[in-house]
Amino acid sequence: MPNDDTHGTRAAEPVDIVEDEGYALLSTPNDEDIIAHPVPTTPKRSPPLPEPLNGQRRPPRTPLHVRFDLDENGRSPTDGPRSSAEDLSWMDEDYIPDEGNRHRSITGQTVPLLTNIEAPSVTVATSDSFCPEDHLENARPRSGLRMAFMNMANSIIGAGIIGQAYAFRQAGMVTGILLLIILTITVDWTIRLIVVNSKLSGADSFQATMQHCFGKSGLIAISVAQWAFAFGGMVAFCIIVGDSIPHVFSALFPSLREKPFLWLLTDRKAVIIIFILGISYPLSLYRDIAKLAKASALALLSMVVIVVTVIVQGSRVSSDLRGDIKGFIFINSGFFQAIGVISFAFVCHHNSLLIYGSLKKPTIDRFAIVTHYSTGISMLMCLAMALAGFLTFGSKTEGNVLNNFPSDNVMVNVARFCFGFNMLTTLPLEAFVCRSVMTTYYFPDEPFNPNRHLLFTSSLVVTSMILALITCDLGAVFELIGATSASALAYIFPPLCYVKLSNSSQKAKLPAYACIVFGTVVMVITLLQAVSKMIRNEGGTHTCGG
């Protein structure tokens, strides 16, 4: 501690008080208090502090030695001997002086002020109306690898799996198997390529990536392709619900048509309205695709039931329902039509970035694991369904292989119900895509708006439901949209963006160029086939009764 002479020398300087205070602030908690003695030549220094009254200990000081200790008469007590226990007593959670030593301050307060007041941020965060999703993007629900796999696999194994046997009939069994394997590998690569392109462009959506590469024209092209494919899927799923579930109830409960109110379950239009608005619409209102993981898990379970049903019941059908397979072993004339059917089943590129963004740790390696498992298991299920259906019905295989079975087969009717249920849980995935495309295109830089979210979701679900109510089959129109959109989304746009963004050599880009050529050829041929059907009025639209 400095002596009096040294301190007196400092007191004569103009900045003596500032230096003393700085020395006190820089001292450690273990230092002794710096006691300033009055010096006659220093009129600015405060008088010494008086001794404590009546043996009272002075209140504790803060770690920076700044004291605010006034007694009831407004006088400041001076330093006194204190024990270490007294120094730390103020840190007790409920520090209030004992009753015997209790005294009031000038303001009459006996307890510390603001004891029950919390920070405004804490009040907001603990209130019932606080939603962290609206303020912090990282607070949005996330999914692990398993849940992301459920969503992607459900997006792949949708309505398309039911037509895989028909694809084998069109292309031939051996050719169909090769196409299924090759297209699965291609789709797996292009799905991951979308995420790679997003990283290279710094964009957070497929639309933004296309806009980055090709400007406004690229944005329009990808928006139309994504929206048309997803909305067409929504309408198709509504149609499937109306065509499957009422027949199941009628077959399992023949007397249901005579029951009051329950007869609605056997009416096509009533079933579409009840099930779409009661199941699909609430699921579509979710903001985050991660919340659909449990519904997707149930949908995958229902698809397993369908595959097992076709395998088990296929061996029990009568001979008059079976067809010839001799002319369909190797290759058939419907090669490109089979590519369209298989591609329609495996295209999930329109929601791949949504699934990637839902991961708790969104990395390319983790997303690759999800993609490999999803496409691999989907391929195995499609292969099992295709072989079981084609080897059973051969040349008589229909587009919906369940329609080849008799209508009174109980197990098949359960499979039909599971298929309709699968459509109810897959429709929200397509609604997510349509809503995301509309929001990105019309409101790219605006924050989340719940009113706009509700308006878009409601209009999409209700419009697709109305179209399903007035028609059973959109025929060549849907085939036209599906074929062009599926080829563009799966085989053209992802490698096209990669060629534009990547700095790799031309040799390394050869797979991308080959994929672009393949997709273009498939799209042109399927487009010509669809136009030809429209001209000949084959598979045109027709309305449904009842």
C-alpha cells in the first residue's frame, strides 16, 4: 500500500482523483482497501468516512470497490474489520438482514427492489403466445436421418409404385428390370446434384438456383415444371382416394349403403370431401415438412401391406385372370412409355431441398445417406411389386395392378384401403412443394406470413379436390404434364445447372451431358405420344357419376 508521502505527491497533481480511482479499479479483490487520508493541500478530496455506528457492520462492497452504503441518517460508515464470512454474506440468494439488525433506509424499503422482475426477453420467451419459429430460423422443427428417410421414401413410393407391373409389361421383364436399376441410379445422382448446385450457387431453393444460372427464364421454367408436377400429383391422389376407399367400404360392409349417414362412406364424392378435408388438409397446414415424418412412416407401412398382398394373393388367383408372359420376357414396344411410368414413380426432386433443409445437421454427406437408402429401398419395393404383378397377370396387367384382383377379395380390399390412405398422407408433400414454389416466385424476400400460408394451402387443397370431384381421369392432359415435368425435373434441369456452375473439366461433365440428352429424348418422345393420344381422343377426360 502506498505511503503518505507518495500519496501527498500525487495529491498535488491536477488529476489526482482520477489516478486514485483508476488504481482502485485495477486492484485485485485480495488487495487491501486504499484508505485516503486528508491532505491540507488538496481541497478536492472528500473528508474521511466516520466509524460505523453502534458496532454495525457496513454493507458489503462490489468487486470493483465502489460503495453505496448509507445508514438511516444518510451518513456513510467507514471501513471496519470484517470477516470473510461477512464479505460473502451478500451473495446469499435470500440475503436480508436479521430481524435484530434490520433497519429502514431513507425511502423506507426493507427488502431489495425489483426482486420479482425478470428481463423482458425472458418474459416474452416464457409466454404462451411466443413462437420461436417466427424469430429464429434454427428453432424450426428438424428431423434426423430416419425421419428424413421416411419423408423422401414416401415421396418416391407414392402412386407410381402401383403401375410398376404395367411398366414391365410395356418394356418387357428383362428390359424393365434394367430400366428400373439404371433410372434409380440416375435419380439418386440427380437428387444429390440439386443440393450440390444449391451449394455452388449459394441459393436455398431449386428455383433460386435456376434463376442464378439462367435468369428470369430459368425461374419461370423451373416454377412451371415443379408446380405442374406437384399439383397434378395432388389431383391424381384425390382421384385415387375417391376410386379406392368407397369400393373397399362397399365390399367389406355390403349393408352400409342402407345405413343413415354412413352411406356417405360408399359415395365417391362424399369420401373425397370427408377424407381430403379431414386428413390431408390439416397435414398440409404444417409449415415444416419435418412434422410429416410420422405420417410418412404410416404411409410406408401401408405400402408394405400392398406389396405383401400382391405377392401373397397373386399366387391364389384363378387361371382365367392370368395372362401370357411368353412375348414379354425380354423387350417390348412400349419402352419409352415404361420410362415415363418408372420416372413418374421416382421423381421427388421438387421437394429434395425441403427434405435437405429439414435435417438437424444438413450436410451433403448426411443427405447422401438419406438419398441412397430412400432410392434403394424404393427400388426394391417397386421391383417386388412389378415382378409379382407381371408374373401373375402377364399380358393382362393393368395400370393399377390391384384392379386385376377380384373385388370380393378381403385382403386385396384392405390393400386398396391402405393405398388410398397412402395418397392421403402423400398429398401434403405435394402441397408443400406447390406452396413453396408460389411463395418463392411471388414473395421471394418477404418473411413468413401466416395469412398467406393459410390462403395458399386452402386454395391448393380445395382446387385439387374440386377437379377430382368433376372428373375421374384427366387422360392425356395429365400424361402430357407429368411426362414433360418429370423428365425436366429429373434428367434435364439438375445436370444443366451443374454444367453451368461447375468449374470441372469437360471430361468430368460428360455424365451431366449424357443425362441432359437422355432426358431431352424421353421428354420429346413422351410429348409426341401424349399429343398423338389427344388427337385420336384416346384416354381423354370424362366425368364421373355419383
